[in-house]
Amino acid sequence: MAEPWITIIGLGEDGPAGLSAASREALESADVVMGPARHLALVDAGETVEWPVPFADGYAVLEGLRGRRVAVLASGDPFWFGAGRGIAAHFPGQWRALPGVSIFGLVAARLGWSLEDVACVGLHAAPFARMRAELAPGARLIATLRDGAAVSALARYLADLGFGGSEIFVCEAMGGPRERVARISVAEAMKGGFAHPVAVGLSVAGTGAVVPKASGIPDDLFETDGVMTKRPLRAMTLSALAPRHGEHLWDIGGGSGSIAVEWLLADASCWATIVEPREERCAMIQANAAALGVEHRLEVVQGRAPEVFGGLEAPDAVFVGGGLDAQMRLALWAALAEGTRIVANAVTLETEALLVGWQAQYGGDLMKVEISQSAPMGPKRGWKAAYPVVQWSVVR
């Protein structure tokens, strides 16, 4: 294998002074140094190339330097919400990395927080909602931010969600001569006046809605037009779908997208595709996913099943929440690989009859769920029954 021509160097705010001997040697021996303007200003190098914005445009620039020894400057640890992932993916076998101290490690060291007890989130190139599922009273988070102005925007986000009682530790220029750590309230953070580069530590407090870690999160965390798998049945459906690391779900007849969104919340490596024919529901699904910080792992396909199956990447599990008929079953069997898990819910007598017949033919588990909730009956209370649901779960 050829010697790597790209060296990714993790640079701190103290510049070359904080580099290891190996990193300094790689920097000094490079034919060209590439990185953001802020990093380039910290080093004394010969030929330099500024990494462009948007970041993805830099891969083509880097490709144009092939045949030369290139040092790419990145912040701290390039493989913790840093530049390393993209470079490694675009240039396999052509790079090596010399990481520095991560911003998360620096902030934790200043605050006295054990990293194993802290949620670390990269928000410098992602929406604040990426941390939504981690917000709970007593939780601690460390997050990178894109610039000083983002501190105020983050404070407003926390206040709007009901976590205005949180403490924010604003950490500026960590590890360098301009380092500053300020412990302030959400209200103080809204006033602004912070410098880049910046990260924050959050000690969460407030009365905002918490996203549970178990399946069946509250219905009111979703926007809906009335078509949604409600919380108790959703919990049972997710249990039957059994999301596992890295798996892909097809959610057919997305409605509000609640099943797919909870699938994505189950593990950060899971992803999903929703097939939904109605345009307004597709928009609502995207909004629900964005509000809970999982939109980047969701594909929403506006169209009708099974016509769109041919253009979709194969799933590990399928949920059929709408459009269930004999044609759908045939199309699924044709499209899916053996071992794919299928869960289908039926409310009408006609679709229930289909599931009963398919279970007799193909096996799997058949379950009838009848849920009642207490409701007023004059001055007293009684049980109000929802439509019973028949659920079939089977492995193709």
C-alpha cells in the first residue's frame, strides 16, 4: 500500500506549541498546508490552501493536491465531530491522523465533569434539535457551536422548550491564550457577546417535556392531522419491529411518521424510509423528525406503495401501517430478502381477515390488541374502548 499523502493534524488554540513531536514534524515536512483560515493563521507554513465553505467543496480541492504531501489542519480530535470522517471516507487508505486533545476533553477537564457521564454533541454544523432527546433535568451535555452568536440562539432554544432554568458554561478559545470559561444563566446567554471558537457545557434544568428512552413517547411530541399510531400501540409495534444497530426500516403509509421517528430514536445508527402518498403529510413527517433531531437519518418518499419499492434500498424491517391488501403482500414478498422482519397492523374486518389468512399460510405471531381508557360518564367515569387492532409480525 502506498504511503499516505494526507496527514490530518489536530490543532489546538495554542497552535504548534501544543503539538506532539510527530505532528510538528508532519507540519514542517508538508508541501502544502490546508485548513480553515483560523487554523492557518496559527501556524507558520509555506504554501497554504484555505479549506472552502461549504466544507464538502474541500474534497475536490484536496484531490487536486494529490501527489504532494498535504497537512490538513483540524480542531482537536478530527474524529470526534470533526473533519476526519469525511476525509477518511473520500480518501480511503491515503491518510493518517495525528489527533490532539478534543474540545470535549478540554471542557470536561475545566468543569470537572467525567466524560462517561456526559452527552457530547456536535452542533457546529447541525441543528440544535440533535440534542433534543438528551434534554432532561439533571443531564449534562457538552456541545460544539458554529460561532459566538450561536450561544444566544441555543439559549433561546432551551427557553422555548421549557429548560430556561439550565446553567450554561460558555467555553471560548479552549486550550489557548484567549481561553475563557463563563458560568451563566439562559437569560444571560441570550444577551450575546461571545467569541468564536466556542463550546458550551449544559447543566439541564427546567420543566420542559422530556423524551423518554423507552418506546412509546408521548403523543403530544408529534404534530398530527389525526392519523397516527397512538402511544400504547406504538410501543408494542416498536417492540415487534425490534430495532437493532445500523438497521434500516421501511414505514409504509407514514401518517405522522411516529413509528419511523421512534425507530430512529432507538439508536443513532438506525435509519428509515417512509413511503407516504400525501404531500402535506410528507411535510409534517419531516417537521416531526426535525423537531426530535433525527431528520438526517430519514428519507421521506412521496408516492404509493408498492409502486416505489424498486427505487428503495433494501430494509431490515418493514412496518405496514396503511394500504394493506393482497397486492401489497405479494409485492413485499417479491421485494424483500429472506430474514426481513415485517409488522402489519389492521383495524378493519377486511384487513384483519387478510392477516389471519397470511398467518395461517406463512406463520409468525398474530395478536389482537384492545385498549380502553377511562373517560367521563356523566358525574362518574367508565371505560372508553378504542378500535381493536390486529397485529401480525413475521420474518420473511
